[in-house]
Amino acid sequence: MKRFLATMPLLVLLVASCGESEPEAAATETTTTAAPTTTAAPTTIAETTEAAETTAAETTEAPTAASVVYELVEWEVSGPTEISAGTITFEVMNIGENTHEFAVAKGDSYESLPQLANGAVDEEALGADFIGRSERIDAGDAAEVTFDLEPGSYVFLCNIQFGPNSHASAGQVLSVTVS
Ligand SMILES: [Cu+2]
């Protein structure tokens, strides 16, 4: 993993693209912004090359947010299966060879969730129980996404689908208990 510590008034820790995992203790990290350096910044995260004013707006919630690392690969989501409720920043690394995404749905298991014919989770049927997703993450890249999770059972998955295929049906799902 490459890292850069910007010497701006606000320390901005960039989690750059990487090909290996590095478990990080949540309590020791105050990561505020992460974006792949070799690709366009995701629409939900401001350009990291812009002035600090843009970053400052995003850091208002960071101090209280726990940070947890998850990895995406063919065809798994790996990371902690028990995490604490609250505002959680997910640091997601695609260590696979395909593009993936990190999505969160409320439910006891992937099998129990409403599904389309190709095995992707039916986000429309889930409604509010589909919590959200990261942007798509290219192979070797990393991204960050923050969700407020109440205690309960969740499924973390990649909900990318094309035609009769879906990453979820291939096994890219993980049941997680939030307490
Ligand atoms: Cu995927």
C-alpha cells in the first residue's frame, strides 16, 4: 500500500491503490478521505487535488466515525463479520482482477434477500433496507464509503450484474452482525 501524508492544515490520508491487504485498527486511524490516485475521483468524494476547503466539509463527521477494512475479490467479500453500530467508514480494497463494488443491505443472509433472476439483490424490492453502495472500484484500487448502521443483521455484497450473471450469486456476499 502506498500512502501519502499531505501537509495541509487538515491531515489528509490518502489510501492509494494497492494490491495487498493491510488490516488497520479502527481506533488508531483518523482517515478522512480516500480515493484512487490513478483514476477519476468518485462522484461522492471530492477531488483530492482540490483545495482544503472541499476536504474540510467532508471531515466534519470523521472524528466519530469508526473505520473498518473490507476486501473484494473473485468471488468474496472479506473482513470483520461483527462490527459496532454507528457511523462507519468502510475502507474497501479491490484486490481482485475484476471491477467490484461494496454494497450494504439489511437482512439475515443473502439467501433471505429478494433477488433478481440472475441472483443480484433486488434493490427496488429491498427499498430502505438497501443501505447503499460505494462507487465501482477498479481492480487494484481502493475506495471509501460511510454508512450509519443500526444494530442488526446485514449482508455486505457486490451487486454488480450483467445479463444472467451476478457477482452476488457467484458468492461475493458476507453476512455481518452489527451490534
Ligand atoms: Cu463484484
